[in-house]
Amino acid sequence: MLLKMVRETYDRYLAEPESDPFLMKLRSDAQAERYRRVKMVRDLSYRATPFVIESAALDLIATVQTGVKLVEDFGPLLLEAPLPFDSVWMEFEEDIGETRNQSGVMIQKLGGKILVCSLHRPTGKPLIEPLLFLTVDADAKLDMRADPFTSPQFIGEYDGTQDERVSQFFGEAFPHTGWAILNAVGAMQLISAKGGPLDADEEPLFSRPERRRMERAGALPGGTPPIVTRIRVNAQGRLHLKAVDDEEGGVGGARRRAHRVRGHYMRTAKGASWRKAHVRGLGPVNETVRVVGAAKATQTSN
């Protein structure tokens, strides 16, 4: 599980500063700032309630991303997300090219704002710490800042002037981070939807061997045993995925394709009201038969 690696990595950086690949290269004043940044991410990782999106559930979430515009929709979707806790960690695995990639998203409510970042680990490679920290305020305004310690090595790989390299960096880093976060947002919307296609099942965070090893080391947290919530496709979700896999609009009727709907005003008999962002089109395939008959014309003569 990626969260365990993140916690272990940042615990080690704090306990053994020389193991931090960035810290020892910095001036003393920058080292203090790096230490605070490491501690902040470490504390967020322990504070967050963990979720894991299983592969089939991630596939289903992708089917409702159609029509979402990353830049325009990111703030409103994150702001309207039904966060089950003030601090959430959500991770998943996906294939990017020929590489299996683990991604983890941290979402933290801070007063009237929401702070988000993502961490990634391609198979067989070191952990990629957050490159961007994104903040969305109560008006859905997005503020995006590059991490001053992790981003320079990536910015330096681009060509052009410094401004051009920074622009190219944001142009690639934001979509990578943004879509990872919107996957987490989509999962939260779908598990909170009544009769939705995903189930959320709790299970112990640590396996029995892990718990025994931690008990011997005196590292097992006290109190209620920590849990992780796994997000899985249910029977409703399997019906939806089958409908998407089938040819759309094939013989037998039209297939409905689920899609995310932004919050919008709607007129009702009681006046105008605001409908929150939701998912439309979930459910089993609707077989619709339309009967079209020719009307008989009768003519009477005098």
C-alpha cells in the first residue's frame, strides 16, 4: 500500500535527516523550510482517513469523466465533493504506458479552503513527492504552487528560458496531479450516491504479520485498530460497465452512459433551486421500444 511507504519515508526523513535526498543539498535557512514541509506532509498522511480504489472501480470512474474540463471544473468539483472526513487519503494503481503506477491523493479541509496534493510511484522507482500544492477557496478559485524543493529537478529537464521551462512544467504537472485528484473526487461522489455503482468496505489497515511485527517493535498505534476503506464495484456497477462495453445504441434499445453533471440552477414548481453536482445515468441498461404506427385517415363523403 502506497500510504505505508509514504509514512515510512517521511518518518525516516525526520528521524535521519541525512537520508532526505533534498535536505542536505540546501542552505541552512532552506533546510529549516524543507524540514517543515516534510513534517507537514508526514502529519497529513497520519491524519488522513485512508481509502483504496480498486482497479475495476477506477475503470468505472473513468466512464463518468466524459465532458469534464480540468481547468474550468477542477475547483467547483473539488468544492462540491462529498468529503466523508476533513482529511482523506485515496490511492489507486493504473498503467501509464507500459509502467504500473501507484498514485495517492491527500485532501485536507483547512477552514474555508481545501488543500490537495498527490504522490506517485512508478513500479521499481523511488517515490515522487508532491510537485504541486493546490488550494481551492470557498469561491472555487484555484491557487497552484510548485514545491520549491521537488519541482526544480523536473523544471530543469525542459528547454528554453526559465519562464518557458516553468510554463512547460505546469502544463504537464497540473494535468497529472489534477486528474489523479479528480479520480478521488469521482470515487467520493459515487460511493455517496444512493443506489450507486460502488461499495465502500472497511478492513484492517495492517495484515496479521504486520501487526505482530509492529507489536514486537512497539510501533502499533494504541486505541481502535486502524482501518482502510476499499472502494469496489458492486452489482449495479457491473451492469454499468457491461453497458459501456456494449455497443452504444445497439439492437434492442439505447444504452445510457453515465456522466457527471455540474451543479446548476433548475426551475421547479416551487421556484428556482440549486442542484448540487451529481452523477446522471447510472443504472441497468434501459431497453426502450418505440412503436411508430401510421395513423389511419378516414374520409366521409356527402
